[in-house]
Amino acid sequence: MINRDLIDIFLEIAREKNIERSELGTIIEELFLFIIDKETGDSENCSVIVNLDKGEIEIYAEKIIVDHVDDDHFEITLERALELEPELSDLKVGDTFVEVIDPARFGRRLIANARQFLNKRTREVQQQYIYEDYVQRIGEVIIGTVHQVHRENTFVNIEHTELRMPRNEQIYSERFRRGDTIRALIKSVDVTTKGPDIIISRSDDLFLYKLFEMEVPEIEDGIIEIKGIARKPGERSKIIVHSVDKRIDAVGACVGMRGSRIQSIVRELNNEKIDIVNFSDKSEIFITRALSPAKPIDLYIDDDRSYCIAIFNEGDLDTAVGRSGVNINLAAKLTGYTIDAYTEKEYEEILLYQKTGIDTLSGKKRSNQKTRNSWYSFYIRLFISKKESFS
């Protein structure tokens, strides 16, 4: 057995490192086996039993009784075995004898190795705790304090745990300083040689979803559903909402009284513009809403190919496209349609091109992706036929 004072030292270290008592017992067992292995080269025949409540540590070594000892780590003479356990008078050569080892025999070696070993093992245990905790919290929004700001990463602390937000997971217009309090989404948790790598994000679509879930009780209760999100972090986002209760206006609930709910989210996202779109299973209505704040005066839609050309007044086209095509790209992502935008004049020139064979247009086509030439002729014929049918 060992003095309880040593157990108390281990318990104190465990409290400092936030290690559970049950885990500490295992660590102490591994510590003594480590010391034995280091001293003799093998600890396979040894076992350690730790009783933290009683303050006891017992070490046992299984040995074979022999006439002549070649390796005292694995062998013992019959005379020595009977000296240690005189009541076992029926022992004979070839039997297995379990010798009790006094922990005090390790003396200074125990103290010298204990702290180093315990620090290593407690780090491993802490890292495992952190991993198991955060891997279950993927998709959760956390609040942390900025600890370090580097060019490619911002490091955030929650108590004694460090989380990493890479540059591509940040809102590009944001700048952080040490000590800032921020919210972010736990995106992933990976195991590395240095411990868990916990990635957090403020640019992920799910972060926006979670913010709405936190601000709008009807979403958390399942009355309002967010059916889709398209986002360019820091600039503009569009979300599709749908109410399963016809008495509740989905857009109104998300906006809140005098805009209180949506403004709270906008502030959190560094004034990112957010368009809330009511879902519709009618493509013309859905696309019109998705193009908000611009309003098309006409739409030509091919549902089979998920393609749409939207016609706008001259003054609305820039709004429909948005800076660097942000608005039309988000509308396309939200609806799943390829969307090209034109003014009325440009549209008339397209019709003229089809009829006269002119190769150039004075207007410039706005598109969220290139349209293949083979499709181009098809849609021209489609528009002409629709135009004639509306005339």
C-alpha cells in the first residue's frame, strides 16, 4: 500500500486538470506500469489496483517458482516465496506466485516520472473530453472570446478550449480584435496530433439558419420552415420560408414587430442584407419573389430545363443583377433555375436578331452562367412562340 498523501497529490492535479476521479484511477495504474516497464523492460506480468477512496495503491507481479532465478522480474525461488507468504505451505516449483510490490520501492523515480507522465496523460484525457464534447455540438452556435487574430485564422477561446475560424469561414468585411465577443457555428471537429481542431464559421449558411431559429420561436417550434438559403456572406442573403399554419404569415413572423427580429440578425451579420422569400410551388411566382428587391415585368420559363429569362424595366435591371451579379446569382441558387436578365429593349433586339439574322446586340446580356449556343436558338424560338401567343 502507499501513503494517502500521494493519492491526495494526484487528486489535486486531477482537479486542476478537470479530470474525473474514475479516469484518474486509470491514469495512476498506467503510471506505475510505465515506471515498471521503464525499469525492467516489461510490465506484462504486473497489475495495479487503485482505491482512491481508501487512499491505497496495490501492485502485484506474477512470478514462476523456480530452483534458480535467472530473471527476478519473472521468477522467484520457493524459499523466497514461502518467506513472503508462509501460509502458502503447499507451493512447489513450477507454480505461479503473486508477489506484492511495495510502491515505496520506486522512491525518487516515482516522483520524477509522475508529474511528467500525469501531465502527458491528463493532456490526452482533456483532449479526448474536448473532442467528445464538441463533436456532439457540431451545428450549434457558441459564444466565445477572440484570443488571437492571425492573417489566415482567428482563434477563439471558450473557457480553456481553443477554437479556430479560418479566413474563408469569416465574413469578409469583419475585423476582430483580441477580447472581442463573437458568435459562430461549430462546423467541424477533427483529431490532430496537437489535439482536436475545432472549426467555427460565421459564413456558413447554417449559421444564418441558426440565427433565425434563435430569433424566431415559430421556426424552433416547427410552425415556420426554412426551405432554402442562398448567401454571399457580408453582402446579401436570401431565404425561403413556409408556414405550415395558414394563419401565420411566415415573412412577417421572421421580420418581427417593426423589424425587431430581422434587424437583430442583420446586426449580428455586420449589416448583411437579407431577403425573406415566401415559398411557392408555382415557378413564376417563386422566381419573381427570389429576384426581390427588383420586380420583373415578364418571365419566360422553361421548367423542364430549369431556365428562365426575366425582363425588367430599364431602371430595375441593375437592381435585379446586383453588384457583381450577387442578386441574380443568389436568386438562381435559391430557385435552382438558371436566370438571365434583360431590359425590354434588349429583349426586343433578341427577337429582332432571330427574325433578321443580325449578329450583334446593342445591349449587354446579364447572366449567372454562360448559355450554350445550341440552347440559345431554342429559347429564341420559345420566346417568339410565346410572344405570338400573347399578342
